[in-house]
Amino acid sequence: MKFKALIGTSILAMTVATPAYAQDAADEVERDAFGGEIVVTAQRQSERLQDVPIAVSAFSTEALEAQQIKTPSDLQLTLPNVTFTKTNFTGASFTIRGIGDLCVGTTCDSATAIHLNGDPLFSTRLFETEFFDLERVEVLRGPQGTLFGRNATSGVVNVITAKPKLGVFEAAAEAEYGNYDSMKGKAMVNIPLGDTMGIRVAGIYLNRDGYTKNSFLDTRIDDRDLYSVRGSFRWEPSPDTTIDLLASYFHEKDQRTRIQKQLCQRDPTGILGCLNSRLDNSPFNGNATFTAALTSREFLAIRGIPQAFALGSLYGPDVYANTTIPSDPREVNTAYTPSYFTSELTLQGQIEHNFGPVSLQVSGQYQKVKLDASQDYNSNIGNRALYATGLATLQAAANGALGAGLAPYFRPVAAAIIPNGPTGQLCTSLAEESGYGSFGGNKICSDQSLQFDRSNQYNSSWSVESILSSDLDGPFNFLVGGIYADYHLTENSYYVNAFPIDYLTGVLGAFTAATNPPAAGGPLPPSFLATPFFRNNTDDLNIKSWGLFGEAYFEFSDRLKLTAGLRYNNDKKSVSARSTLASFLAPHAGTTDTVFGSPFVGSFDADPGTPGNQIIQERSVKFNKLTGRAVLDFKVTEDNLLYASYSRGYKSGGINPPLQPIFAVPESFKPEQVDAFEIGSKNSFDNGALQLNLTAFYYKYKDLQLSKIVARTAVNDNVSADIYGFEAEAIVRPDPDVVVNLGFSYLHSKVSEDKFTSNPRDFGGGRSDAVIIKDITNAANCAVASRSGNAAGVNAFVNGVQQVINGGFVPGVQAGANLRPTTAFPADGGIASTGAFSICGVMEAAAAGAFAAAGLNPTAFGGIEYFSAGVPVNIKGNQLPQAPNYKFSAGIQHTMRLGDGDMSLVPRVDMAYTGESYGSIFNGNVNRIKGYAQVNAQIQLNGADDKWYVRGFIQNIFDANSVTGLYITDQSSGNYTNIFTLEPRRYGIAAGVKF
């Protein structure tokens, strides 16, 4: 017998066809996904879903509509062991079986591969739009690689668009109106061009008001205004040849927010900004930030700058001290209106020819993606009254109060950032590429002290893939293929802009230039410190990847078969990057296009690990790996299948970005590898009245990539983990007109090795004999601890170092800082250590014995150990992020036939529950994501012959503000937590026609 589609995937499709056909119920069962012969191509060839020995779920376009799966985020409400959340830098993480995009950075590969019609997509914005005119969406759970594009450790999401139908004219349109003044339209037209060619054009438009109220400006934000259009062409010049072409364009421009809310258990000391026990609707302590540190009286004192220029004291009230945070997740206070823009162009081509015993498929795709988003960085309104003295002093200096010789240094600063005087508007640098910001006229002015970030990216990519597969008589068949992909990123930057940054770069730049030592040439021209905002910039990234893959299939009998596959991966990545923030002097009267043409840029080093000073850091890495899989499956009966499989997944490593200030982190991170073992059973009983599919799996994970924020930048590390779980899916059809779908999953994940790393929420590592230091020169944190566990000795040591700094006994540090002794954190803060404002470099030197003459020999205190990135803790046994232990979903629909059966009324209800998880590998209550439920319902009236329909719907009936993920910012920003949520309750009515 011929071997057809032994490449298979297990699709127990949690799908629903719209039951509106003018036919009897028995015929209808054969047409929908609940008991019919569902044919899928999730692994390259057509096959019956229940014959495939691997775990996959598929959704037809009717199923997506019936279950109200409008966006990729909605997929998680139905799929077992799948979660989806937005992430901090305009990205998203589609997590399957505890494995998602925990790696953050431009050189990270996605753990879940996103494909369009089988071709891999890079940095795609495909999930930004809503689904429209699809044939189906397939989600493969588990490592892939022997059949799909680039390798993926967690799985594959394959979006398959509807293709032109030959010889048939079709058209469809739908209009929808809902709350939030939401208007959506979808349309499709299929036009035959003779008997062998056809074109299909489809599109979607969505416009709605914002989900979130901005109480400060009395506006609504987080709206959507987008459209997408897709054109397809199919030509079948012969029965054995098919040519498909596709062009797609997506565009969005609105005030959408990337981050829903910031939560914090406020730290009254300002040393951390936020504490470690829980997440409250409270403002973080602004004294913990970079801007507060470098504009404080304490910092200016050690630099010999008049303290009248200070915007505050680290021991005084911070700008957010008396502010309140609305408890409603859909309400914020911000003076800055967010902006969001993205576009994506996709071109695809595919030719398939059947040579008889073998067929050849060649496909290729090209992508061009643009992204630009900006939002309030601190999500709050600070008290600018605290700046009054400093601003008045700046204006006075510009007017000559410090002498005629210094006035030219301060005059351009005042003109740029307080053009109407200290009580007028405050001007903040725009996030722009020249690096001049306000001092080059690139600014935004407001009555408030603004702070915002910007994330942008421009990239293009292309790939070509070829697959040769056989359909031979006899027990043996094969598939072999190869792919080459090229990805080029020409711009990726993350900016943080704030008025106090402009202030400190202007004032410090003026003093630095004016007081340049005579030995170094004397005063320099009036200058500021560039860049007057934080910018982590990937200037250029190239990724070249190729792979060879294949599978062999052997049928021992009609009931038993073996699948064996191999894949070889080769990845090369090269990147140019730098990070700047007040890094070097740039004259106000600069004549170059960017500040990097400054005559003083030689003092800036983008790559301290390489001798000399570099304007930009250049790095490259190479990875290669051989992976594969083996599957043995046995048909107990025609409707009952057992299988067991082993597969090895791989995801390439990458390069960590440059840091500022410099911390000791690995320059690169390793590839991921997972050994996955799976057993499963697929069953259909009573002629399809019951389908029951069961899967159990065990993953041995090596070098899982994890990200955390260090020095305002996401860096990645590796850790090993064990994962196991169980999945059950069932479709029950007690009556031809009643369908019930059920899903359940259990997941257990843990770090399996001794792994010591610092917790960004607790730099003391839970030790009472540690002191957490907030560095007043850069707002980073470090820690010192006793080698003998002597807490009193460590506190005495730190207090002694404070006196050394206060007395000006440190080279380059002047007296008068007035730094205070160590202080305790609140008892309910989850911090066992004490804390202090100080200078980490001085602490490090003192701990090494450099100040023994001042009585600070660490041996006198039992030995003091210094930790630049905090006291490390062992995370062995901790649960992986985004890995809920339990998930459950259920749905029921009933088709009620009206009159003579030409029309039908179909009510449907869906419920999903996702159990607790953690947003961080450090676990703990402060990182806990509570379990959540969501209930959707709709009712649809279908006209005769399925020519029209009217539908009423409601999503998230109980209006739950469910948190799907969280992200912890760094210490110099206040250590707060960004959260991401599901959409609020939506309801409306839709009507459609089909021709």
C-alpha cells in the first residue's frame, strides 16, 4: 500500500465549524471538526488528524470565529499547556509546555517558531492584527526541526492563509460594532481567471477607542487603528504543478500601550525603589533612580559642584512621595501620550510539482518590518516643585551669577531645557538618532517633568526552502529538505528620556567643560554630556542560517510504523552595538550630524573588553548542531493510535548587549538544547461521538536562556531545567447538534542544577549580614557581606567607608557628601539586609583592604566580601516563568434548527482557567501571577444556505483584568514591575454575507 503522509502531527482540533449548512445533521458531522475526516498539512503532507503521532491543535477559520479566537493571545484560552503574554520591549512570548521567549534581545531566537504557510518569519508583527481569511491555524507542541524551517525548542505556530479557488467566484463581507466604539470590517473576494488561475483578495480594518483612561489628561489611550490586506494568486498549469504567490501588508498607527500598569511595594529608603514581598498600587521611590542620584546634593558635593544646583536629596522627599496610583488597571495618570506604529510587508512564492513517485516543493519569502513605540516610562506625574531651587540656580548661572566666565557654559543649557525660565515649561530631549536631543533643538516641552521611553526596530529578511518527498509503493518513504535564511536588522534602539537627564547632562557637562584641568588643556568649549538620554542601540545585526533536514518512514505492517529524522543547523550572527548615557562631552555648537563626531568622543569606550577606545562594539558568534527525532506508532484499531517519540530540540545562542555602567556579565549566551520524550494515545469511539487524546511528556532541558535587567539593559544567561506534564483533550457529541469540547493540562517545571545568580529584587540575597548599596554615581546596586556572618561588623564597615567618603579621603571624591549610616528596610519588605547610599567602587576597594590605613581593613570586621551584581542565590528547584501548573478549558454549543432546517440558531459558551505561575525565575509571592478564568459567549443566527448571519458576542463576561505576564525593571529605574493583561470585557454585534 502507498505510504501517504506519515509525517504527521496529532491534531485533536479544538475547532468548531459554523453549523449553517442546508443539509441533514449526519452530513454536517462529516463536514465539521467534531468527528469528520479532518485533513491537515501541519507537517508538510495531507493526512487524517487522528493518524498523526505528535501533539498539535488546529483551528479552522470557522473555529476561530465560533470560539472567539480573534487574536493570538486568545489561543491560550483553549490550548493545553500554552500561554501568551506581551513582553517589555514591544515583543511577546508564546510559551508552550513551559518554554517561551524568556530570552530578551536582538540576537535572541524565538523558542516558538512563527510560520506563514510553512515559511519561517523573523521578528514578525503577524500577531499584531486579528485573524482574517485563514484556512487554519496550527499549533505544534514540542521541539520541531526535522520538517520546519529553523529549529524551535517549544513548538511551531503555523498560520495558513486561504488560497484562491479555481473556477469559482466567491465573496464575503462582515461588519462588526462593539463597545469602546469599536468598528471592524472584513472582506474577501475570490475571482477565477479561466479554469487554471485565480486570485483572492482579503482585508481587515479595525478602529476602536482606548481601553485605558488617562485621568490626568482626561483622555483614553490604548486604542487600535489598523488595517491589513492580502492578495493571493494560484496557477495550476497542469494537474501535477501548482504555483502560489502571496503579498501581504499590515499597518497600525495609534496610541496603543505596550505596558498596562506598574506595580510596586514602595521602599521608603530609596535604596531599592520597590520592596520584595508583594505588588501594590503604589509609586516607586524616585530617589532610587539614576536621575535622582546624579542630580542629588550628595552626588554634586563629591564632584565639588555647588549643591544649590541639586534637584533634591537622596534622603529627602522624592518626586513621587505624595502621588497615588489608581487601583483600576485600566486607569493611569500620565502627562505623556503613548504612540505606536508598526508595518510589515510580506511576499511569498511557492511552486510544487509532482513527478509521480516523488514531489518537489520550492518556496521563498521576503519580509520588511518597521516598529516604533513610545510610552510614559514611570507611568506617574512627579512633583516638579522639588526642582525649584535647582532650576533657579541654573537660570542664575546662565545670567552670570557664577561669573561672566561661566555664563556661556550655562546659557545654552538654560535656553534648551527651561527656555521660559525656571517656572515655565520644562523641555525634554526627544528620542532621536543624532544624540543632540534638547541641545540640538530636538525636544518636547511640557508643564510637567516628562519621562518616556521609545523602542524602535527596522529589519528585513528572506529565506528559501526546498523539500523533496516520496510516495513510493512498499514500506519505505522519505522526505529531505534544506533551507537558507538571511536576516538583517538595520536599527534597534531602546531609549529612556526624562527631563532630569537633560538637566544633569547639561549642568554636569557645563561644569566638566569649564573646569577642565590646565594640565589637560584648560577649559573646553561649552558642552553637554552626550547622549542626554539612555540609548541602547543595535546599529546592525546580521544572521545567516542554513539547515539540512530529512525523515525516513518505514512501515513494518499496516499497523506499525517507524519515523526517524535528522537535522543539521548552522547559525552565524554578527552585531554592532553600543550603549550611551551622559558618556562623553559634545559641544553645543556641534557641526556633525551626530554627537559621535564630537572632538571629545575619544573618551567614550563602547567595548571596554577590547584594548583602546571603540565607538561601537563589534561581536560575532557561530553555532551548529545536529538534532533529530524518532517516533514509533501503533494502530490498535483504525480509530485508536498509540505512539512513543524522542526528539532533540535546539535554539541558537546569541550576544549580550554592551552595558553602561559596566558589569561583569558573559559577552554571549549558549544555545538551548532539549531532549523531549513523549507518549500519546489518540482515540475515536462510537463513530466519532467521542474523541479522546492523551499525551504525557518529559523534557530534559540544557542551557535554557533566561533574561534579566542589568544596568538598564536586558542580558541573558543559561540554566538547566526538567519539565514534565500531561495533556488531555476530548470532544463529546452526545447528539449531532450538540458539541462539547474539553481540555486539561498539568505541567511541572523546575531548575535542575545548582545555579547561583543575583535576584534584582533583593541584592542582599536574603542575608541579614549583607548591606545593599545604592551607588550615588550611577544608581546601580551592589552589596557587601561578611565572610563570617557578622552583620554588625558589616554595618560598622559600611559606616566607616561612609566617613571616608564624607571626609573626601577618596581620590576624585570631595568632602561634604554627608552620606548616612546603614538603615533597615521595613519589616514586611522581604529584605533581610540593611542598606545605604554609597559608592560601589569605593566599597570594593575598601573590602579589598585598600583603606587599611583608615582603619577599614576588612579582616578587622571578620572579612568583608564585595558583590558587584548582588549576593547570588541558588535557584535550583525554582519553577520556570510562564509555566502554570494547571489549565482547563470547556466549551459547548447547540445547533437549533429553525423551520424546515434551512436556518439555524447556534448559542455557544466557552470557559478557560489558567492556574498560578511566576513571572520570574526567582519565584516568591512578589513574582506570583494569580490564576485566572475567562468566560466568553455568543449566539449566531445563520440564514438559508449559509448566505448570511447575524452574531451577538461577549468576551470576558466578568471583566477580569487578568495578568498574563510581568517584567522587573532595573535598580536605576526604581525596581518596579510592569504587568501585561488580557483585554477587558468586550461585547457587540456582527453581521455578514457570503456570495
